[in-house]
Amino acid sequence: MSVKVMTAVFERYPNGGGEMLLALALADHASDDGTKVFPFVKSLAEKTRQSIRSVQYQLRRMEEAGWLILVNAGNGGRGQSSEYQINPDWIKGADFASLKRVQSEAGKGATDDAKGANDDEKGSNGLHPHITVIEPSVTIKEPSSMPARAALPRFDEFWSVYPDTSRRVAKAKCRDTWKKKKLDGVADEIISHVQAMKTTKQWLAGYEPAPLTYLNQERWEDGLPTTHPAAAGAAKHGNFANQDYRSGVGADGSF
């Protein structure tokens, strides 16, 4: 556990919701230099109160941004955890934009280097062994190409993570609203927000809105309550502290 890295996440991690919870969970595994991160995806999902699918997507997005580095994928073995490193440049103060630029320039250099893998007489790629382990993660990180995504429609994923209470009704109308608003494009933001809100006092006390109300009013745009850990350091939040969560609740659990 690194208090240093967790503090940096609270102060500087740019995204909120479930992704920030995941960043904190990874920092909880890390050493002060960002190394020795050996999490199981299932453990991360349980710790952040998210689905395994959401955690896997967020991990890929962190890698694409350059914040998280895949050191070893565990050789694909069942029950083996992957090894990650939180980018040391970010720990030292670099922002996401600069990490992305460095990652892009590194990829270009690898293809243009005259002494690279294609021209080496001994068939070696000439790179440091540590980097050769990371390189495959760059070539497989297209979320749209993951077959598991098609196996579970985004609306169904949203419905499965929404609190299973008496307010979770009108599934058909919710699905129609999802399609009408074309919410697949922001599905990860919605799902991450629901996962984070499930840990707030309001939702734990049973004052979550009906899912149809949540979708119609686009509640994910409200952000998180200022008292929620994931809202610390985030630029965007709603006026949660001053809202009456009991107002307008019907007998059937709808608003």
C-alpha cells in the first residue's frame, strides 16, 4: 500500500466515478514508486463495487492513456494475476496528455528505428526486456474488438448493476429510453457512476431514483456527492448535499 500514490490519485487523477475508485484500488497495491501491483480483476471489482466487465474496460483505458503499464500479463494462465506499474512519470507530476504523447512517440520510434527487430542480424528487437513485455498490451487494447462486449448489451449491463430494489421497474421503458437517447456511447460513464453511487449514503439508505428517472434526467451528469471519496479532487460534482432524496418518492418506488 502506498499512501504517497493514493494521495496523488486523490489530488491529480482527472477522472471520477468508478475509474477513480479503481485507480485508488491499484494505488493500494502499489509501492511508492508505482511498482509491484499484482491485483486480481475479481478482487478489484469487489473492492470498487463494480462489475468485472467495467473493471476490465477501465484497465484498458488506463493503459491507453499511459497511466498504467502492463508489465506481465500472467502468461494467460487461469487464476494468475497480471503485474502492473503506475507510470513513474505521472507519479513525478506528468499529466495524462504528456503521457499519451510520450507513448505515441515511443511507438513511432520503434517502427522507424533502423536497428529494430526487422534489421537485427540475430533476430533480436534490440529493446530492453522490460519493454518487450509491455509492447503486446499496446496492440490489443481496442475495446470495440473485445468479443465479450457483444455478449452483454450495454443496457443489460446497466440494468444488472442497478440496485435490485423495488424501484428497479419498467425495464422495457428503460430499454426504449436507452435506445432513444443512444446511450451506448456513454455507457461506461453511466455504469461507473451507478457503481459509485451505490456506495453513497443516499443510495445505501434506499433513496436511489427509479432507473427510468435516472435515465430521463441523465443523473450521471450530476457527478458524485462532495462527501464521497471519489469526488475528492474531481472538478465536477452535483449539489448532492442540498438535495432532498425522499421528495417525490411514490409508493411503488418511482419518482
